[in-house]
Amino acid sequence: TTAENGQEAVDAFAGSPAGTFDVILMDVHMPVMDGLVAAGKIRQMDREDARSIPILAMTADVYEEDIMRTRAAGMDGHLTKPLDMEQLLWTLSGYREII
């Protein structure tokens, strides 16, 4: 499932049954609603998987304060762009078995 902006990401998660998604890869800089706000809205939803689904930030922002902002927004990890496929798979393996 893809979303063009943070609002679409929130709507996609909200409109799906619990357990539909294994992980959310959230771009931090998106139009309409940025990824930090979108992650916060997902975390605040009143449903069983909203607080437990892994949300991983994808961003070119690499400084410690950027990582702290993504964590404060409720994200579980911070992946820098351009994405390194090995790093992505390694990170995802902490949430799901990668075959």
C-alpha cells in the first residue's frame, strides 16, 4: 500500500482492519501532512495495533536531533535516504522474519 502524503497514510491505516499492516515506512517530509504528524495521529488511534505497529522514518535528515524528533513522534526506527537495501532488510528483520 502506498500513500502520496501523510493524510493518505493515516486514512489507509485507519480504514484497514487491525493487523493488515506489518510495518509502516513513513517518509518524514510529505505534502498535506508530514510523516511526524501522521505517525502521531496513528499512535493516537483507538485500536489495538496503533501503538504497536512498527513505524520507521525514511528521511535525508541524519542529525541526532532529527532522530530524536522521529522518536518523539512515535516512530520506532530511522532510515536515511538514499535507502540502503541491506540496512532496510536488517531493520525489518527485527520486526518480521525476512526470507
